[in-house]
Amino acid sequence: MDRYELITRNTTEIVTVDDMNELLESEKTRVAYAGYEPSGKIHLGHVLTVNKLIDLQNAGIKVTVLLADLHAYLNGKGTLEDVRELAEYNKRCFIALGLDKAKFVFGSEFQLESDYMLNVLKLAQSTTLNRARRSMSEVARNIEHPMVSQMIYPLMQAIDIMALGADFAVGGIDQRKIHMLAREELPKLGHRAPVCIHTPILLGLNGEKMSSSENNYISVDDDEKSVEKKVKSAFCPQGIIDDNPVIDLFRYHIFPRFGEIEVKRSSKFGGDVSYETYAELTNDFANGGLHPMDLKKTAAGYINSIIGPVRELL
């Protein structure tokens, strides 16, 4: 798989592809960044962007991971001490998942410096309150009654790209409004508009929005039995590919890490079968050649292999 395929696979959009190609044609070493607000357990929703960073890492691009402890504090996620401790935990998880070559930076290490804060204030002069609020609408708590700190959040996130020297900004599609703010405003401050790589927001295992109250997701520190139980009860209608959370496990998590997928099953149900591509598996499932329970059992086994190193590390 070439660099272009690695970078673009399993993305919702890239803004813009032309800008990305221009960066890739340059001999200069490029930097990709993603920020993670320490706010709870790392789950497979987070791992979607981790997988994309690994793709970029394998494409020869340097990766910087921002452990956004100060952002979490501004967003009401706890004291600075609490979020810093959680950020350390997140860092260990990311390394175990494959970001072993990445550079990890804590936001509090540079975001209180005078030059950084001056750039935040400059950006504040050209950003309306309404735009700051819209930028935070997908990622903030209690956006109906936001605190002033939450309006500073998107401005800081834009300046992070500049401060970290990032050419690529990676995030879920919920980060789009903040990234577009950065693309429009950073050139005014002397930094090139970043290429923005957006990954989808996946459904929870029950087919609904991921929610901590529903516990409808897999955390990277779930034990093997918990993973098996969650996947076994997951929404997986026979023959349906779209909006099928078990199929999504294969597309976004399993196939990117394994060259071939083997499904173990009794001879009376057709015997073992292997798939070299995501398309082969989905075609067989759509045509009735693969039963949902076989799909679930296989998915659970591979997901346990992926998150196994996290359990060992923690």
C-alpha cells in the first residue's frame, strides 16, 4: 500500500487532497498532530484516530500527540492534577496500541508561554463569539450554557497546530469546525493552513450513539470476557453492511492491522474460511455466506489481540 492509500483509507474527508499531495511531494519531513483531551477511558472510538496516526507514521510522517490536559481543565473535566494523571494513562495506552514512534507533548508544557497566549489573543480578535461557540458545539459539555473558558478552547486548539509545527491535523469529523477555523485564520499569523484529516464517528455496539451511560463501546482495558460479551450482544443484522457496528470493527480496526482474517467455524457450517480484504468479507456476509455469530466471534478474537498489549502494559 502506497503513502496516498495509507493516509486516505478509512477517512471521512481530507481538506484538501490537493494540499495534501503538495505536502507529500516535498522532500521536507512533515508533521501530523492529533490532540486528545484526557476525560475518561480510551475506547475504540478514540482508537480510530490512533489508527490513522499509525498510518501516517507508516507513511513516513512524524507524529505528535498532544495530551491536552489544559483543554480538559477548561472543558470542566477535573483539576489540573486529575487530568494530568489521566493524560499519563492515555499516553501508555497509545504507545501500547502502536504509537511507539510518536512524540508526546502535554499541553500545559507550552500553552502558558507568553508567545502562545499572545497568538491566542490575536486569534480572539478575529473570531466572533458565535463562531467560537459553533466550533465547540460538538465537543463541549453543557454548550447551552457555556463558560468563557470553553470559548477559549477552540482558539487554543487552532494555535496548537501552529505551536507544534503541524502540517496535518487529525481528528474525528466532530473536530471539523475547529479545524476550518484553523485553516482560515492561521495563515494570517504566519502558519500554513493545515491539511485536515477527518475520521468518522462510529456507532456504539447497540447501533446507537456511543455513550458512557449505555456502556455500548469497548474500552482498551476491557478484559477478554467483557469484550466477548459485548460483541456477542452487539447489533449485527444478517446481511446488512451499513451502520453495522460489528462490520465497522473489521473495517476500521481489524483489517488495517491484519493482512488476512480467518473465521473458525464447524465443518457443518462450511468450515474455516479466510478473507484477505474487507471487500471479500463484506460481500460474503451480504450474500449470506457468513453468519452474524461467526462474524461476532471472530471480531471479538481479533479485538482482544489488538488491545491485549494495553492490558499487559497497564
